[in-house]
Amino acid sequence: MPAPMDSGLVSWPALRRAAWLLAGAAAVILLLGMGSVDLFLADLMFDFHVHEFPWEHAWLTERFGHGILKTALTLLGAVPLAACAWDGLARRRQAGGGLPAWWRLRVRLLSLCVVLIPLVTSMLKRASRSHCPWELERYGGYQPYYRLLEHMPRWVEAGHCLPGGHASSALWLVGLAVFWLPHDPRKAADVALAALGFGAVVGWMQQMRGAHFLTHTLWSMWIACAALAALLAAHKALRAARTETAAARASA
């Protein structure tokens, strides 16, 4: 753990590489959404003989995945929020109190991930017209299927199912990567990838139930990465602006 406060957790070249990776990932997800991979995987999960998703009400996917696990992740997410609240109160009561500066920055960034990633995902989900698999005629529902970017007539009821909201309950964990920045970027990348993998598993359990398509989960993963990159860029820009302001005042 480095003692001094750094001017940024990642370099601008690293952030530019992240932006290009995000752009490439978005293009890949768009191509997948315009193809048939979503239907192919949903077909594997659906039993056309009994016309149902066998995993829809299974203990693993419904009771544990959608219930117990989501509750546990929500409670876990409250920990950094509580730490931020305690830190703020401690600093008000006593100068220099609360968390050390190194921890304060990273706990705050993690807390922002806890809030922003599910919030942005939920807002985009509310604005989307895409349907969940179990709502489609193909799987016993009443709605027609439209691929991503395919024109959907106004008379079709909005589905509000894209991106996958349930996966976002786990994807805020990508914010844990900040605890290894900037001193061990490789470890930070490993932590972020592990969090994405965990989020993908949580999303996959919803796909097994017929609640989401693959691309719904992939978009949630993309949002998590984009949110973390945006927070790191914002922090670096803010630190740079403060340094410039301090230098200008010193030279005045």
C-alpha cells in the first residue's frame, strides 16, 4: 500500500486504451445482438416439449440466485457506503479523523460503483423496449422478437429488459480493482476480471430462467467497465485541475 496520495490511479494512455477496448467491446455486443446468438442460447435453456424454462423456478436460479445471492450482494454493497458515512462523521467531529487518505479515496470510488452501476443499468433498462425471453411468443409469451437495432413498431409494448439488472447487483464489485491502483495494475486487472466473471455467472443464472438474453448481461458488464473507467478519468482530471490551480496561486 503506497503511503502518498497519487495524482491519478491510472495514466492517460491507460485510460485511452480502456476507451478503445470499450468501443471495441460495444461493437462486438452490437453484432451479437443483431445476430442469432441470443435465440440460440435461449433455445438451449427452453424445453419446447413442455413449453417452459425448466430452470425458471429451480431453487438454484430463483431462490438462491435471484433471492439469497442478490440480498447478500446488496448487504455487502452497504459496507463501503457505511464506511463513507462513518468517515464523513468522524472528519466533522475531529480534524484529521476518519479513514486515512489512501483508504478514503478508494472507499469512495467503490461506493460510487455500488451506487452508479446498478443505477445506470436500471435507468437504461427502464428506457429500453427490448423484451425478456419468457415474454416472447417463441417461448410461450405474447410479444414478437426484435433483434437489437431492429425497428420495433410503436404498437409493440415496451419490455424494459435490456440491460440485465440482476447482474448489476454483482458487477459493482469491479470497483474493488481500485485498491490495487496504481501500485499493482496487473492485480487490479485480475480483480476486475474476476468481478466481471462473477457478474456473468449471476447473469447466466437469469438466462437459464428465461429472464434475460446473453447480450443483456454483456451490456451490464460493459456498463460496469465504462462506469469504472469514467470514475478513474474523472478523478485524474479533478486532481490535475487542483494541481494547476494550486500552482497558479503559488506563482501569483
